[in-house]
Amino acid sequence: MMRACFFAVVCLAGLLFIVAAPARLPAQSSGDSVGLGILAGAAFPSGGTENIPSSDWEAGFNWGFFVNIPLIYTFHITPSAELYRFGEQNATDLSIAFKFIVPVSAIDIYFGFVPGVTAVLDVVDIHVGLVGGVSFNAVSNLDLFAQAKYKFLFEGDKNIRVLHLNGGVLFKF
């Protein structure tokens, strides 16, 4: 029950920010278009419970895909799906990143908040985390990026930590 309340509060806060942000910022089009991206890298889970096996910072292959949706020039939302390993088990993350973009010359630096759910075997739990990264435009409609995401997976009374280090491409329409 506590987990569900926490997740509801986090989602509500994110939604309120999205609704209130345009009122505080000047009207400005995003300049970016919606994009589809593919990412790959490594995931480093740490900790475990009776339902999820323990793996202390063992690297596992991580890959996924996402949609980048610019709402305003400096704020994007990014729903994503990622697959990786928890010891001998497969894990799937479904999340949405609320990213703040800082354009610096030829690169964009971004950071944000990432709530979502993680499924390992028949167990589905809530996770929250932080994301940060950099991207740059390689050709007219193709960006390259590198990012790090650190999240907490809430499983019963324990928190499992997972570090994701990824790189990939974003195709803009």
C-alpha cells in the first residue's frame, strides 16, 4: 500500500509539473521533433530479495528502445522499455523519463527523473531513479547519445539499486 501511494504521489507531481511548466516559461516551440531511439550498454544491479536473486554489481548486457517527445525546448518526456539481466533472471523496465535539456554549443546535456515498473519473473515492482547524459547531432536527423541512469527498485522492505550505462542513436522525424 505504501509503495502504491508513493508511486501515485510521484506521478501526480510529474503531471503537475508538466501542466504548470508552460505557464512559467515563455512560449517557445521545441525546435526538435519527435524521435525514436535505440540504446545498448550495461546494467549493474546490486542487492536482492527472496523474489529477486542477489547480484552485486555484476555487469549484464542492457538494450532497449524509447520515444523522445519534446514538450518545450528544454523539457522532454521519454517513455522507454529496457531489457537486462538480474543474475540468472531477465528483467524488463517500463519507465518514463522527465528530462531537462541544457543546450551547450553543439551538444545537449540532459538530466531528469525516471519513475516506472520493473518485472523480474512474476514479480512486478515500482522503481524511481535519476538520469543524466549528453547528446549531439551527428547528421541532419540522427543524434548520438551517452547516458547514465541510477535507480532504486522497491521490493518488499528492501531497495535494490541498478546502474545503467548506455549509448545509442535517436532518429528524429
